Amino acid sequence: TWKWHHRLWLDFIENPSPPVLVVKWFSVALLGLAIYHSHQEDRYQNYFLLVGLGCATIVAHLLPQSPMTSLQTYLPFCVILALSLSALVHRIVRASTPNRSRGCYTGGKSKMRAERWFGARKDPSMRKEDMMV
């Protein structure tokens, strides 16, 4: 009976019904958006995302199923994995960088957010209101 349940579970993932597919894509979109937005100051996040999309495309074409079915199955997981890996790598690089305010941050308001986070305000003309992002 275990093999029967295992096969049923794989069918549920590989060939979802339309309502399940919509719920899966919506939940993955919300999760991906939350991860992407919460780490928007990470400099190389877009590159990680592109690599994740590329990996999903390659996997979809290598599998014996139709590419669209494979993309529907593996694209959401590759995107979430790529964004999570990006957040982890950026966190490790930031922790190991001696000058934390320069780490892997982009400039602009994200830089002010980083300076506020690490307590470094180099420009005396910068107001406290400007730092509240």
C-alpha cells in the first residue's frame, strides 16, 4: 500500500488539477515576492533568479515529459530555491566582510537602510527622517 500512496502523491504533484495548479502558482508567487522584496538590497539577487530560471528550463527540456508539464512542475521550486540560496549567500558574504556597510548592498535607500542597520552614519547632514525607510 505504501507504493500505491507514493505513486498517488507523485501523480498529484506531476499532474495537478487546474484548481490545485492555480493555488500552487499563487502561493509560490506570493512566497517568491516576499523573499524577493525582503532581500531587495542584495546586489546579485537578480543573477541568482536568472540562474534558477535557466536551471528550471534546462531540467524541463531534459526530462521525458513535455517541456510545459516539466516547467509547471519544477519552475516554482527552482525559483524559490534560487531566491533562498541568494539570501543565504548574501548573508554569508555580509557576515564575512570586514566593512559591513559595503558588503553586498546596492546603493540608494538600501544603503541608508544598511547604514542604519549597522549603526554607521557617515554623512552628518543625513537626517534621522531620511534614514527611516
